[in-house]
Amino acid sequence: MKTALKTLFVLTLVLGCVAVALAQDKEVTLKGKVTCAKCDLKKQTTCATVIVVKENGKDVVYYLDEKAGKDNHKTICQEAKDGTVTGKVSEKDGKKIITATKVEIK
């Protein structure tokens, strides 16, 4: 019985890890306010393109990857705009990063 429970526990743990790995590779679409992390949000000392979305009643900031950020920054640096960003989300240095495959700014 103990062996069966241990085996079941290990199997559950492995399946949980696989599910998390697959979820991180999933493409998502974020809708919110596209803005500058420096000029608008005062979150850092250099400009960076971000999208701020509401999740569970709180503002969550996702930084656009370097290429998408540079390509879209001029449009939003001095004025935040509504938009959507589609891509894969990851985390680096405590920041949520979206590697964008599509960016639409209204």
C-alpha cells in the first residue's frame, strides 16, 4: 500500500510539472493600457514599453520583449493608449515579459 501511494504521489508530481511547462508555452492575448514604464508609470529610469492589465482587480504590468517594445514605443511614450498584445508570457528578474507575436494599439 505504501509503495502504491508513493508511486501515485510521484506520478501526480510529474504530471503537475508537465502541465506547468505546457501552460508556459501557451500563447495569450492581453488587453489593457499600453504605456511607458518610465514616463507614465515611474517604475524605472529608462523607457520601456509595457501593457497594464487588470487581473483579479489589480493592475499587473507585462513588459514587451525588446523588439516589440522598440517597434511600438514611439506611439505610447508620451500618451498611454488602449491595446492588445498577443504572445507567450515568461518571467525574468521578477518581471512578467510577453514575447509578442502581435501588437495592436488603438
